[in-house]
Amino acid sequence: MTESELYPRMSEAIVAGDRAAAAALARDAVRQGLDLLEVVDKGYVPGIQKVGVLWEQGEYFLPELISSAEAMKAAMAVIDPELTKRNLGSRPGGRVVIGTVEGDIHDIGKNLVASMLQAGGFDVHDLGADVKLERFIDKAEEVGAGMICLSALLTTTMTNQRRLIGMLRDRGLRGKYKVLVGGAPASRKWAEEIGADGYAENAVAAVKLAKSLAAGA
Amino acid sequence: MTHPLLELAERRTVLLDGAMGTMLMARGLAVGMAPEIWNVERPDLVREVHAAYFAAGADVVSTNSFGGTPLKLAAHGLEGRAYELNHAAARLAREAAPPGRFVAGSVGPTGKFLRPHGPCSEQDLEAAFADQVRGLAAGGVDLVLIETQYDLREALAAVRGARSVASLPIFVTMTFNDTPRGFFTLMGDTPARAAGELERAGAAAFGANCTLAADRMAACVRACRGAIGLPLVAQANAGRPVAGEDGRVTYSQTLEDYVRHVPDIVRAGASFVGGCCGTDPSFIRAMAGIVGKEAP
């Protein structure tokens, strides 16, 4: 298959949430020795972008979003090791540390944002739920992340998003990281109040926001 | 034989209660703690919240067991105590209930996704819900309120689980998002589809709670109305949470703004009305004055 035949199929596999097809097409691309960065950029990324549009239009819901993110993951599981072999960075988006703040065990939304960020080209370090605030900072320092994403579902735990930003300030690290907040009780206004760099209402918006912040950084 | 609560709903609008978790936090429940543990550690305070809702005029209160499935309790290492905590939840509400009032056993979502999106089979969920309802039923609830469901498959598993261990009426509320294309659950089901399937599964009442503010609840009730013959339940949020400078959280809808939509919710066809996030006994008291005047 030529590139012009492969790319639309890759995109379709993502839109359909077809993991087997997404991975098989990735193996084809590797076998043919194609430029894998271009494969990601022109084959798979348009697919996940289309999924985002369908979600925003209310055509796709959470099951479709998860399936598409899984298909993207399957394709990248084939492509990532090859890129590493060829000494090419596969994750142009940069490194992100993400988790649900301490005291809060809800992780559905956070998991989805993590998957979509990964699908969107970020190197995602997911710390899970009920994460001690220090761990976000320690992990970000350890992996050289550019972004910290904080989820909170409860009105009582969202204040930990504010605390983390205070801790970054205290340690003189505030300028080093973009801090994104999300979760049911969070809002744009809340993000502004606590001095976060951004708020996203859903996983699709989170990827857009992260990309624009990464580009501006 | 019709259940006395369903009979009551045929005569007049029935008033449910409002939020529980925030009431417990106001009494000192620490962030990150399972509220259900207070059923055995601070029973007086849980009973006090139920009593406040009854005093405000609620016909029905919901037990402090929203996160009471073993799957949810496991996040706090409490999965082995599901029966005990649910039994205590039911008993406390029962003790607070004046004669002629009702206790609904609250059953929230497990927080786990079904395959292929998550780790659980429908049997896993059914078993978890059965474990919880066994405790609630033994503790003396009058009905089971499966609430805040976002996945129809999980809600159906909850109904099956509840029916496998108890012969109580089962009410189900789901949480719907208001989209440009209409009301949908997180998983993409419409109120009509969910209502129809749950009616066939044996639910005694169906409705919507959480997420929607009072001003959008009537429209959602209407979307349910056309689909089924079951009585409808509506428990709206008081708008959206807003965090103040001091870290305290309030809700965007004031009591006055909330209750002015209640007549419309009743007219839309809700037989059971109550509150959800951001509401407290003062909301229920104000609603009691309104629903008393509205014919069912």
C-alpha cells in the first residue's frame, strides 16, 4: 500500500476504534520503511482529531472516545519502539504529569484525559488517583515534564489544585510548569482564580489546550 | 398490591431529600474519607442529617450509602464491610423516620467501567450491587434508589442485582448532560431509551438527578415522560459549584432561583421531587411549600 492509501485507512481505524486495524497498518508502515513521524502526523493524528470533532458535535460519547484512544495506543505501541530505535522523538507534545489530587479517588475523567493526551502525542506520566501533591512536583522534576494536569471531582478536593500551585510557588518552580486543571467542579473562572494556566471542560478540549500551551511555551 | 409510597405518589407529589455528603462534611467528615464509615463511627451525626430532612418536610430520605458497593468501598479498604455499613445506613435512616415516612436505600455507581472499556463484567457489577442491597434491605429500607447512574448497562445490572436479593420497589435515576442534540448520558443513551429499558427490567420509577440545574430539569423530565408509564423522579443540582477566595465552595443557584423552577418540574410530570448537589434542608423546606400546592 502506498502512503496515500495507508493514511486514510489509519485515520479510519482510529475513528472506528479498531485496535487490530490500527496496529496492523502501523506494522505495514514499519515494514515499508516509511517516515514514521509523517505516518503519525498524516495517518493517525487526523483520525483522533476527527474523533474530537465528533465528540464535540455530540455524535460520539465516552465509549467511542475510549475505543479510539485505545486504537491510537495500539498503533503507537508499534511505532514508538521503532522511533526510539531510529533515535527520533515520537512525542512532540512533550511530557505531562497527570493525576487526581489527594483525597479524591475519582479517576474516570482523568484516565480519559490521559489517554487522549497520549493519543495526541504527549508523553504522559499518569500517577493515578488520590495522589499526594508533592508527588506531582517530584515526578514532574524527575521526568522533566513541561505540564502538570490536576483532576478533582469533588468540591472539597478541588482546593488541592490551588494548594499545588502554591507549593510550586514556594519551591520557586511556578514558572517551570504549565498547570492545567479539570474535573466536574472546576471551571475557567476557578482556573483564573487559583492562577492555573488553563482549564478544559472535557478530554478533547484538554488536548487542544495542552497543544496550544505546548506550542506557546 | 401497590406499595404505600407509590400510592402516595398517585395522590400528591412526593418530596425526597437533598444532598448528604456535603451535610456530613459540614459536620466534620474529612476529605478523602468514605462517608459510609460514619454510619458506624458517627451514627448520631448521620441520623441528625436524616432528621433535618424529615423536619424540613421530606417524605423520603436516602441512606448514607451512595458509595456502598464493595467495588467502591475497596478504594478505602472497606470492601469487606459492605453489609455492615449498608445495614447501619438503613437502620439510622429508619430510626430518624417518623411514622408514615419512607427510607430509600441509596445505591450509587461503582465507578468502574464494564468491558471492553473497563475491567468489570456485568456479573461483577450485579454481585456488587446485590451485596449492598442485601445490607440495605436487612436494615429496613422501604425501597432501593439506584441513583446518579451514567451507564445504562450498569444501571440494568444494579436493578438485576437488587432484584436478586430483595423484593422492594426499585427507583432508578440517571444523570444526563444537556447537549445541543438533546439529553444524553455520558455513555450516549437518551432518557427515552434508558427509561424504556429500565421499565422493562422492573424499575418502579425512573428519573434524572445530578448534573442538570433546576432550570433544565423540567425539559429532561419531559424527555422521559413520553417514553414510559412509570412515575418520574427529578433531583436537580443547585447549579454549578463555585469556589470562593477562602476555599469555601458554594453553588451557583440560590435557593430562590432553584425553587422557582420546581412547579415547572412538577408540571412536566415528576411525581417525586427532591434535591441533589448544592441543596440542603432549607431547599427541601421551601420545596415542601410548593409541591403541597401542585397537583400530581
